Amino acid sequence: MAMFDGCEGNAKTWVLEEMDCPQCGKVLEYYTSRGRIVEEVTCDCGYVLKAQEPVPMPVKKEG
């Protein structure tokens, strides 16, 4: 079943994503897998992205 390795393997791969912290605006980097955050990330201001939370929706910047 080697022909299916690529399809299933992609779902297990972590993806590096970025978002602006909703409290201070600093860029946060986090890994996701299957639409969930893999590891907890804490911003310097104290905002926390918890592990296993769904991926946050991007916030549109006004300007």
C-alpha cells in the first residue's frame, strides 16, 4: 500500500503558522496538525495558545 503513504503522511506533518497576538500585536509562531495547535505557546504579554485548541481564525488588520 505504498501508493497511499503520501496522503496519510501529509495529515501527520506539523505545519508552522503565524498570527499576531490579539493582546500586544507581536507575531506568534505555532505548529498545527489536523487543524489543532500541537504545543502550547505563550506570548511575552501573557497571552496563551493552548495545545489541542482549534487553529485560531486570522484577525484582519484595519488600516
